[in-house]
Amino acid sequence: MSECIEKFFLYNNELKNKEQFKEAEFKHGKSIYEVIRIIDGKPLFLKLHLRRMKNSAKITNLRLWLNEKDIKNSILKLIKANEISVGNIKIIFNFYEKNTFLSYFLPYNYPSLEEYKVGVDTIFYHGERENPNAKVINYEFRTKVDSTIKEKNVFEAILVDSNGNITEGSKSNIFMIKGNTVVTAPLKNVLPGTTRKVVMDICSKIGLEVSEKEVSYKDVEKFDALFISGTSPKVLPIKKVENVKFDSSNNKVLLKIIKAYDKEVRDDIKNFDTD
């Protein structure tokens, strides 16, 4: 199945039909990418995504040849061409024999209302990214983790590094709650997620302490609640990690975070400048 799901995609600045999409073309060389959620025809937290993309390029010693306005216009052009108001767009800078910029709608898996209400199941996966701070495509790692998630029939895999510490989700960030303190892995050990930053800013605004520290996967049961943050899941309660159960969806601190995050989303979309 093609990763490009809508009628048109952008190849550099040219609109092309879906039938011309070739995934193999950007499996060579290095690819820096972002996945951006589209709500009401507008890209959510676009400035934060583009800031992270710049950071990924800097870390990997690569140079983006489009500026923020160019990328923004490309995304809006793609949305208009496909007449899509809800979904996920992937933007890729591929560095190979000829540098290529791609943008397209890809399949997404948004949690159901029931999953937000009761939480989701997760597992531990002992493995870590080669360069956790940069959002670089790694097909081999992604395929292995996805296969395990499917085999275990869970929503997400929580990565555990070689020291036995919880780092992040395979395609998300992980937060843990103890009392009024929200705990997550140190930034140096994880992808600096866009939603992660929004969540941490929100916690500060509503008076919650945020602690970035290493936590052994063996100590997970000591926490009151856990949740996932990410472009597609937004802020999603975890009800089980392996065989350890949590009543995360009823945790008062987490409910405050979810409410504040949803407001942040509404405000960002409302204030998005299409010019």
C-alpha cells in the first residue's frame, strides 16, 4: 500500500498525481521529515514543527533549501489541491544525488473516543534510535517496532534504552505522573516532540512541576498515571504497560492537561495566518 493516500502530492513545487508517487526514491540517502496534523484545513503547530525540522538538519549537518514561508505555502497548496480539511501531511527533505522535497497526505491512526475515555495498552520495546534528537527516517527500526506492536496488538511501544531507562514511544513521547509532578525522559535522550513541548509549556502554565529525569522501566508501577503525546494521539491516557494497569483516564492531573491541550489546539488553529 502506498504511503501517499490522496490524489495529489508535491514533488519539489510541482503537483503530481498519486500514481507517480515512488517511495523507493527517498529510501536512498538521508531524509529529514515531519508529520503535521491538519485541522480545518490548517496545519497544527506549524512553527514548532518547522523549528524542529531546522534542528534536525543542524544536528545531521544538512541544509534545508526552502525557508519557512516556502514550506508553509507548499502545505497550503497541497491541502487546496486535495480539498482535504482533516488528516496528516508528511514533509520530507531527501538528500541524495539530487535533493528532493516531498509533501503528501499519509495514512493516520487517530485514537477513538473510547480510547481517550479508558486509555490504551502499551508494551516495552528494548531498543533506541541512532540519533534520538533528529527526526530522520530509519526504515529498519520502524519496521521492527511496527511489527512488534502489531504482533502484541497494542497501541504503542515504549522504548527502553541500553541502561534500562524509559525514553519515548516509537512514534510519540511518554509522560508519567506522580502526585502533581509530571515526569518525562531528559531531552538529550528523546526526539524533541512538538506535542511534548506544548504539553510541557501547558504544565508550567497550570502550575504543575515538570521533571526531566531518567526512569527505569522496572519502576513504572510506582506512578499514578501515564500518557502518550504526539501529532496523531494528541494527549492519550495509557491504561496498561505490559501487565501493569493504570487508571490514567481518571487521573485529575492528566484530565487538566488534556483540557488545557485541547484549548491550545483550538487557539493555534484559530490564530493561524494563511497569508
